[in-house]
Amino acid sequence: MGPGTANGAGVSEAPWAWPRRLQPFMTLLRRELSAYFLSLTGYVVMAAVLFLLGLSFVQMLTGYNGEALEAPLTEVFYSTMFFWLILLVSAPVITMRLFALERSSGTFETLMTTPISEGAVVLAKFTAALTFYLVMWLPLLVCLGIVSLYTPEGSPFEWRTVASTFLGITLLGALYVALGCLASAFTRSQVLAAMVALALGLTFFMLSFLRGPLGEALGLWGVVANHISLLTHMEDFVRGVVDTRWVVFYLGLAAWVLFLTVKVVESRRWR
């Protein structure tokens, strides 16, 4: 009986067989990452984000020049329109090609014949898009670092708040990238996929404003309004507060959206 063979119960895989099983996933992941980092579109998106980040910090430094900041710098940046503009627009642009381009170019059928499951395909594309999304936000660290060099000692600037802010950006990005994957899986048009993803993202964002009329209400509706408010969640993160409820909320919701995406891909496979 050879190694890795279970006696009377079939065959159990040897530990060294797992890398071979992961190889199709890693191949697809490298392919998706190459599509971002070796294409003009990817660098155009990063250049646009870098321009908006720089513009936001120029506006902040000009507006607060000579005045003491009473809030963390991350909270000041969050209060500008550029934060939500980058989040709402970048995710649809990043994800619109994931499945729509495969279907429009005729490579979707070929992809589905490879020895990789639908869940692995969705996970590889999601991981690549989220990785690019996080790299896109890295210039924010540079901006914060430059400001910290010229900020007097004792200023409201802590790297703990920067870490929690990036955690919030990552969690929000995971949800919005998952929504983009779902939108792209529904259509072969990249433009339509981007529009649907933008509409879904805007819907979640607009629901945040329910905390105004309903947030102070007693009972179930008040709890729900505060729980689904993206504004409330990010206000905690940019202040250095990590609430595990929001972490579970975003991870669970993103996982549910990815599950729906897998089901859509499965239905497209057998059509």
C-alpha cells in the first residue's frame, strides 16, 4: 500500500499534494494580478486615486494652516468628500472586467473547463481585485507620513489610528469589491457591470443616512439604522476604535455576496 492510501476507506491525500491542488488557483490569481499591474487601465486608476489623495491633503493643509487640529488627521481626511468618492467609484472600475470581460471575449467557457471550482475562480478574482484596491490606497500612508514629519510633537497623529483607519478601508473595500464581483458576474458588458456596482455601492452609502431620522428611535429600527450605517462604522475606525461588531458585519456581508457570486457563476456555467 503506497503512501497516502487509507486502508479500506479510500485514498487520503498526502500533505505534499496540496500545493498541486492550489496551483490552478495561484495561476489564476497571478493572471488576474497581471491584468491589473501590467495594464494601462490599472495605472490610470492608481494615478487618479493618487491625484485625489494629493488634492484632499492640499485642501486640508490649506484649510487648517496655522490652526491646531482637535481631531486625528485620519478623521479630518475622512470628513472630506474625497474619501467616499475614491471608495464609491474605484471599486466598480476595478471589478467591472472580472467576469464581464471573460464572457464578452469568449474565454469564460475555457476558464470553466479548467480543473478549478467556481468558488476558487470567484475567490481568486476577488483576492486580486482586493489586493489592487489596497495597493491603490498605499499613497495615503505616504501623505500621512509627510504630514507627520512637519507636525510638532504632541499633535493628534497616532499610527494606531492609521492602522484602524486602514482596517476600515480594507473591510469597506472587501464589501464593495464583492459587490463589484457580483455585478460583473451578471453581465457581459463592463460598462453595465460598473453601473450596477456603483448603484449597489451608492445604495449602501445612502442607507447610512437613515441613522439621522431613525438612529435615535427606540426599538428594532433604531438598532438596524445604526448597525448598517457605513458612516458610523468609519467614524469609529478613523478615531482608532475597532469594534468587532463592524468587523463581523463586513466580513459576513462580503462572504454572503461572494456566495451569491459563486451561485451566479455556476448558473452561467451550465447555460
